[in-house]
Amino acid sequence: MDTPTDQSVTIHHPRGHGKRISFDDNKSAKTEYANTTRGSGDTHLLVSDWERGTTEGGSSGAPLYDTNQRVVGVLSGGLAGCNSRGDGSEDNNEPDWYGRVAPGFLNGDYESRTLSSWLDPSDSGTSAIDGLPLFDRDDSTAPSQVDDLTVTNVDTTSMTVSWSAPGDNGDQGRAYAYDLRYASSPIPSTSDFSSAPSVTNVPLPKTAQTQQEVTVDGLVPDSTYYFALRTKDDGGNQSPIAATDGTLLQDLIPPSRIRDLRITEVNTSELSVRLEWTATGDDRRQGTPSNYDLRYAEEPIRTPQDFEQANQISDVAPPAEAGETQSAIVDQSDGLAPENTYHFALRATDNAGNASPKAVPEQTAVLTEDIDVQKTGPVSSSTSSTTKTTFVLTDTQEVRVALYDLLGRRVRVLFEDRVSEGFEQTVRYDVRGLSSGPYFLRFSGESFTKTRRVMIVK
């Protein structure tokens, strides 16, 4: 409630005494704390003086009720109390200030905590909750059985259950509470009902025949769920069990993409390629997929059509738990041949047939029997400041790449590092300042020397 109370009631325990109730018949006012000027702020409600009864020291924290019997404030402090004569015959007609619930609900306190985090954790938008009636010990008539309990909507990890509200006594009035349970098997008996997990966010009953529903979250895909409902009244009576048939929560969530597929080793003599990756989960990052689909091709695998047309590896190990490192070796038995460049792609598939997006390693594997240097056409220094060449080795070794002019003079060293066999290595070099004419790239390794001619034009 965001308006001042027309009349106010507070229930308190002054100085540790038993319960006391005080009444104010006048309208309260919005103020700041300890300020009697109406409109001076909006954090507190000012009760100018109590008509019947009074608060005293030790009453702080007492709730302030409005005419709808709702708590709208909490006593922060004040000056009200009994008169100075000490006989308690009269109060001193001094004011009290109650911290308002409304601004604290949305705006929070000095620590930026809001009441809505506790009172409305699901962000339902509810702004008020009325109290429940006292138990009726003379009520022996149970609410009627719900006859239309139904699963009305199925999402990826949730189901929505709906029903028509029964009454308090049979189909009349308004019941007290619902008890909704769910399980992976039917819930026909009272013992089955008692052992099934409860749904915690069930709404309170409304008047008879009002349509109600609740969404049950956190369900496991590819599972069948059964629901059962009992209604309670204010006499503690419970309706017969209403139950649904089983509903399958279809698995529509694919495994997550494998983010680190990589080629870790290329053996050009045995014509084999080793790949490694970190296992992904089934439903995004949770659980374990059913299998892997690893493929290779001599051209890049960019589109779904490329993937379907690529060669499939049939003996990849099954997926491990998410986060574990896995590997596969592709070799001649899978169709690899010498003097070819190979591209790879991998998908994880779950037991419902959902497939992750494909993962593609940054590297390619080249199964060459000798050093393979990419042929380079004429290089124009007027259109580009840099050019590149690639090469692949048959053995892992230290390699130097140097540029020489036509007279055999070394212009500069372009590359010098250890290179793993079977991986394409790219060398980029600056052609600015080079005269037109032929140059030579000399590749020098521990077991080879090879020269390639390069033509620079302007």
C-alpha cells in the first residue's frame, strides 16, 4: 500500500510485557523519520498520537496495520508512552514513526536490499497478500476432488499444470491451500502421494471454478512426469487425489558446441592425425551426450551441407563427462592418403538426436612425403606491402626461411623457429623497398634445403 492509513492499529510488547494493542482513529501522514511536518518525506508513516493504548520503550519493530488488516509499516521509534506520573492511566499524546513497507519493497534500504527479494522472489508482481482464515474445527466437509488437472504447456525444462479451483465445502466457497506433487511414475495412492516431491510455488486457492495454474521448473528433458493434487480446507480436511497421466518432456536442448577442437599431432610417415577436445555436456553444459560425429574432407567444412558430405569416422570413443579431455586418431584405415590436405569437424549428439553446432579446428593436416612449399606467383609491391608463403614439413625440426636476391646476397631472414610435421606454417614478409625482379626463398632445415623463386613487380 502506497497511501497513508485512514486508521491504524499496532500490536506490540512494551518493555518486554505481554501483547498490547493500540489504536489511532486519525489518518497517518508520510514524513521523514523524527519529523512531524506532513509531506517532509516518504520513508515513514507518522502516527501523531494514540487514541486507545500507547506504545512505549521496547515496542520498536511492532507492525502497523491498516483497515485491510495488512502490515504497512514497522515501528522505527517515537516519543509515545505513558504519562510522567507513572501510574499508566494516560498516554502522553506524543508521536511515533513507522518505516513504510512500500518504498522498502522496491527501493531497498541503505544496503540496497529490497523486501521484494524475500516477499516476491519469483517477481510475480504481487503487491499485497491477505491473511488466511483461522482453522475451523467444526468443519468436517472436505473440498471436492479436482476433475480437470491437466498439463497444458511443455517447455524445454518445465511443464505448466492447470485446474479449476474446487470449493471449501464440496464445490462451495474457497479452499485453504493446495498440495501439488510430481513423480516419474503414477501417483495413485496416498502413500505414493506422500513420498512424491512437492511443488513449492503453487498459488493459493481462489473461489470455486476459477481457472488456476502453476509452472513446474527444473525438470529433466526426455523424462515422463506425473502430477497429483490435493486440496485442503480451513478445517484440515483434504480432498481425494486428482492425478494426471504421464507427460513426456521432450528433449529439445542440444549439446553445447565443443570449443577447443584441435589437431595436436600429424604423423606424415604413418599417415595419421590426432585430434583432442574437451567433452561438452548433453543439455547445453549438463549431462553426457550419446555419441560424437567426427568428419574430414579435403576442402574446408563450412556449411551443414559440407559436414554431411564429409567422410565420417566410425570408431570415435563415446563422450566422457563434461570437462574431460578426449582424443581421436584418424589414419589410413579411415581413408587418409599421402599428399593431401585434410580439414576436420566434430559434433556431439544426444539420445534425442539433437546435435551441437559443429566444431572446426584452426589447423589443417597436410600428409606430405617431402617438404611442401606453396607455389607463389608474381608479387606486386605497388598493390600490397606484404605477401606470404606456406610450407609443410615431413619431420618436426628447426627451420630457417631467408630471402635472397638474384646475386645470391641474403636480403633478410624471414622466419626461424621449430616447426611440427604435418602442420601448415605461414611466413609473411614485407616487400616494400624491394626492387622489381626475381628473388629466392631458401628453406633450410635439419634434414633438407629447398629453394623457391619469387618474382617482385612494381
